[in-house]
Amino acid sequence: MIAKELTSDAELVQKEMNYILIIGACEAIFLILLLLGKRNKSLPDLFLGIMFFVYAISNGATYIELYNIRNNFPYPVFINLRWMLLFLHGPALWFYIKCLSNPGFRYKPIFLLHFVPFLFFFGFHYFNFIHLPAAEKIRLNQSGNYTKSSPTQQLYIPDMDKSQILVQKKGRMKIFHWIMKG
């Protein structure tokens, strides 16, 4: 009886999460359409539209990933991609605020450095996960281990209630202790 109640509560939370993600993506798309329909668009409007686009893609990717998990991975190409999109939120917000607060804002190539973290983690993730065959991605996702499993490179990230992270690289073990307040 209790297990059935917990299952129904978990299913209710999953449905609510789906609704929140879909509403968030639709709101972002609606705001983009409002910006596109605006007359006399300015540079801050362009960057605000880009920021809403990043939000819509992030919410959509999260929804697709949750859909994949619940429905036996019908779209394996989208497994474990959503976290990288978070590295685009900061630059999008920075560009918007910079051009909004500085009326004489001009784009400079040095500003592309804001995308270095995204490109770094995308490259790292590509060589460790994205290029893998679909069956291997599904196996890694179901096991909870998102890194390529080899004797020389393993990454174990425990649940948040654990007190340590074990990282083994090239046969050496390092232990990092978390100080958990609460």
C-alpha cells in the first residue's frame, strides 16, 4: 500500500515536472515571437531573444531526456546533453546586460572567450560520451556512470548525501571530502 502511494506520488511529480518544462519552453518561444514582432528592434532585443532561445532549448532538452528515460530511450542521440546547455546561459545573460547597460556596445572577438567553458566541456563530453554507440549510451545512462569505463579513467560521483567523491585517474586515487552543512 505504501509503495503504491509512493509510486503514484513519484508519477505525479514527474507529470508536474513535464508540465513545468513544457510551459517554460512555450513561454520562451512566445516571448521570442513577441520580440520578433516588435518594431524598431534594438541590439538588447536581439540578445534577449537569444537568451530566451537558450532557455527554450534547455527546457526542451530536459523534457526530451526525461521522456527518453521513461520510454526506454527512443531518442538515444539526446541522452545526457542538457547539462552542457547550462554553460550558454551565462554568456547569453552577459551579452544582454552588457548591451543594455552600455548604449555604445560593440561586439569584439574577445567576447567569444565567454563560450570557452561550453566548448571545453562539449569537446570533453564528445570524446567521452557523445560519439559512443546508442547501446553504450543507454547502458551508461542506466548504470548512472556517464564516463567511458576503462581501467585508467573512472569517475564515480555519489549521491549528494554521501561525503566524498572518488576520482581514479591513471591508477591514482584521490579523495575529496565535502563539508555538508545542514
